[in-house]
Amino acid sequence: MNSAFAKESQPQVKVAQNQGAQRIVALSPHSVEMLFAIGVGDRIVATTEHADFPEQAKSITRIGGYYGVQIERIVELNPDLVVVWQGGNKLDDINRLIDLGFTVYDSSPKNLAQVADDLIALGELTANQTQAQTAADTYLSELQSIKSAHQQKVPVKVFYQLWSSPLMTVAKGSWIQNIIEVCQGENVFYDAATEYPQLSIENVLLTQAQVIVQSQDEGNILGIDWQAWPQLPAVANAHIYQLDADLIHRASPRSIEGVKAMCEAIDKAR
């Protein structure tokens, strides 16, 4: 399962005061994508596992992952900016980097609009404001266009299958809920007690979901054969769709492509 959904308490992260960072450690795939989007990807000296877009990102040195990062290696690299991710980096690692005196910026967008905020902030921190502003404006314009195209559409009951074993979905406050809302989808587990609840197949059958959207991970797709429950409208009408998890789960400029894919799937069930 994508580890983007782990929750930790909010660290006290300081934001860089000096502009023009030249040596950047980016500790998440989405921040790598953001830095390339604003034209400073060539300044990244290290990153974590799964940072694979754009193609150039694959050649960046890896110094850890969700299980933790190599603090000693970061010290050796001596970056003037470390971009952390509160939801995907260990809190102890983040606090250690702060204690060592590194300039740290927490890129942890909670909704789609905040992707643009981070693009602009990273532009300030790298003295690349003009390209960052252009990237942010383009992103927001595309997002607004999609919202406008869907705001009058009839709501559709959506079940988002985050993972199959255990069976997990998304609820209010989650990143993916933001995407479903743009498409005028009605998340059947919106009011669950947690952002990423575990549930049973019986729970899903009771919702009468009209469309099932799954993250495109083989283990997730093969984990449950929904054809065994044709009483569910999504199954009866063949509205089960698989989406690229990187586009849906990463808070990057490519989220626009994820929104488009989600809306296309939901539109098919209208």
C-alpha cells in the first residue's frame, strides 16, 4: 500500500529565510516533482525511494525512504535546503535535521490548492519565483477549469478502494476526497471516523456505490474480485476503474492528471 497515508504529529518545522538554495535534499517524490516543475530539479543532490518523475529524477542519489533517511549522508552532502514531508518522513528524522541546523521546509499539501502554495514557496526558497508563479498559475487555472466543468453535474456514489487487504478507503479530510469532490463524486464513506478507514465487503455492499475506483497496484486490484457481488450497482453496470496511484496519491502538479482520470471514471457512471 502507498505509504503516503501514515499519520504523525505535526513537527515544528522552520522555513528557510535565505533565498537561492542551490543544494537541495528533497525527501519525497512529490517535492521532487515540484522542484522540477519550477525549473530547479538539477539542484537536487539527494532524494528518497520512489522519486521517479520526471525521468531525470531516477538518477538522483537515494538516501532512504519511508522507513527513515540517512542523516549522516545528508550531513556529508551539506544542503542549504531540506524539503521534508510530514506525512511520509519519520518525525525523529525531521527533528534531527532541525536540531543539526539545516534549513527545513515542510511540503505537506492537504488539499489541491495547496500544491500551488508550495510551488510558490519553493520558488521563493530557490530564487526562481517567476517560473514557480507560472507553474502555480497554470496548475490553478487547469484545476478551476475542471471544477467549472463538473460543478453542475449530478452526483455519483463513489467507493474508492485504497487497498484490498485489509480493505481500506478514504473519508473526509483525506487527499483523495479532495479529488472526488472536484468531480462531483459522492464518497460513500465520507463520514467515516478516520481519514483512511478499514472496512468489510459487507460495508461496501450496503452503500449501493455506482462506481468503484481502485488505485492501480496489482496487489490491490487482484485482492478482491468484485464480480462475486453483482448486487452492487458498480459491479452490475461494469463501472470499476483502475487509476495510476502516482497521479492520484501524490500532491504534485501532476495531480491535475489524476483529477482528470478520476472525473473521467465517475462520468462513465453518470
